[in-house]
Amino acid sequence: MNELDSLAADAQTAFAQATTPAELENAKALFLGKSGRVTALMKGMAALSVEEKKSLGAAINVTKQSIETALTERRQALADAELQIQLKAEALDVSLPGRARGQGGLHPVSLTLERIEQIFASMGFDVADGPEIESDWHSFTSLNNPPNHPARSMQDTFYVDIKGDDGIPYNLRPHTSPMQVRFAHQHIKKHAEAVKVAAAAGLPEPGMPEVRVIAPGRTYRVDSDATHSPMFHQCEGLWLGENVSFKDLKVVFTSFCRTFFESDDLALRFRPSFFPFTEPSAEIDIQFQSGPLAGRWLEVAGSGQVHPNVVRNMGLDPEKYIGFAFGMGPDRLTMLRYGVNDLRLFFDGDVRFLSQFR
Ligand code: DAH
């Protein structure tokens, strides 16, 4: 191998050993720099004859060009390698599934409330809404709950620091029953307006339509365990008119339960009970004939004929108007429908639980 060939081979080796652009530039200086080996050869030609200059010069140029080519290739190779490293570091795996925004859904108890509203609406019931911070009169007195009734005690009812006109603090309604009286008042007022409109138009006085209403909503009690939550839901029902009977309540509630649980194979039992605002009163129990709960009587609502004192507090004559009421627990219905055994799961806000009802 002549001197020029080994020079080119040395350059190749030096460039190949450089693993960074900076190392490569240092290696370049050894050959092509001001005091590099190629430059030294060129300088050495000064002392040669014209003939020698011609042949050696051409040979040196060829070597120089091959070294430059090798340098360019190595530069490119290092740049490519660096790019690969960078691409790897910033890797974007387009095959990964995207982080989709989770789809929301209604809370299981909301699903139940919607379902209750739909079923009762289909039977001609209005849906009413009322305040959760309620007066003592509406929560208790108007409902024939005597002043010394244990339901009024602080162990059962939450009170707020605002007093009503009667000097008694407002409460967080412990049931939706106050909606019976509130709605009856609204109903009577609306009817009075209709009477006025009819009179002004010279039309005969319209009779008062029946009250058929449900009032779902949040209720509060000082109570907390696997089947009780300080905040829970109730749905009140009231059917009031001149010709309503317990039979109507039974028919309506039975068909509600059968529709709600999608089963005609559902037995109902009206078990005598006591509530201050109804007389007579009954607990409503249901019994599934098949499935995991088959055979057990499960309490789902309280009910009864509205007490004459309550009808009077509505502003109506108990001799003329008779009403039937019920109060049920949508949380309980949700637990039964979906087979949930701990009420607290509904209010923990754990998405892993809630997303199962979407
Ligand atoms: N308010 C009762 C409760 O919270 C439930 C109830 C029972 C409502 C009988 C009624 C009724 O309307 O007639 O336990």
C-alpha cells in the first residue's frame, strides 16, 4: 500500500471511530486541517519539479477527495443516528388508543326518579318540586304531627339557624310530605283563578279538578348506616278528590310497582300502620315471586287516607274531599332494582361504581 492509500485508510478509520460530530471535526483537523497530514503533503510539493508536481498533485487530490467524501458520509451517518435517538426519545405511539373523555351518565337514583316520574305521568299525575329548607308548620304541624312528636326532635331532624314567622327554626325537610299541603294550596289557588276567568267570560263555574301529584326530591335525617344516609330521597304521592278511594290508591301503586320492576309477578301487601297524617295508614310491602329476592316481603312505602286535619290545613272541607297519599324511598327502589346492598355507595361519588349504570 503506498503512502497515499494508507493515509486515506487512516482517515477512514479515524472518522469511523468518531462517535459524535465534535469528535469527527477533531479527526478531520488531523487530515484536512491547517497542520493536517494532507495539507502537509501539499506543502511538501513546493520543492518538487514541475513534472513531479503534476503527477503527485493529481494523486494527492484524488486522496483528498476520497477523504472528504468519507468525511461527508460520516457526518451524515452521525446526524442520522442523532435524529434516530431524538425520534425515539420523542416517540409518539400512534397505535395507542386515544385518551377519550369519559362519557358521563345519570346517577342511578336520578334514573329511578326519572322512571318514577314517567310512570306516574302516564297515569295522569303532575310532578311537583318544593323547598328542601322547610318551615316547621309545613314539615310537621300541617301534617297533624303534634308538638311533642318524636319526629321533631333534634336526633331525627336537622334544623337551620333561621327562624320562621312562628319563631321556630326552619328544618331540612325530613320527608316530602310537606308537599301535600304546599301543592294543594297551589292547586286551589290555580282553581280560584280559573273560576274568576270563567265568571268574567260568563261561563259556568268549573269544578275543582282532582289533585293527582307526585313530589320527588331530597330529604334529610340524622341517620347514617348501610341503609340510611343523612341525605336521601323520597317521593310523595297525593290523590285527592270527591270520589277517590283506597281502591284507587291500591290500583295505582300496584301498577306502578309492576311497571317499575317490569314484572307482573309481583305481590303487594298493605299492612296496617300508623302515621299522624293518615288515618287509616298502611305500609306497602312488595314480594318478588322469582329472582334473588323471591319470597321476602320488602317495605317500599308508607301510605294512607289523608287525615281530616291535614285536608283542613290544605284549605279544603274534609267532608267533601278525600285524599290518599303515599311516600316511598327511591333510593330503596334503586337498591332493589339493581341489587345494590349498601346505600352509601350511591353517595360516595366513586365513578367505578356509578359508571356501571350508564
Ligand atoms: N312521610 C313518611 C315518612 O317519611 C312516609 C309517608 C307515609 C308518606 C304515609 C305518606 C303517607 O304520604 O301517607 O316515613
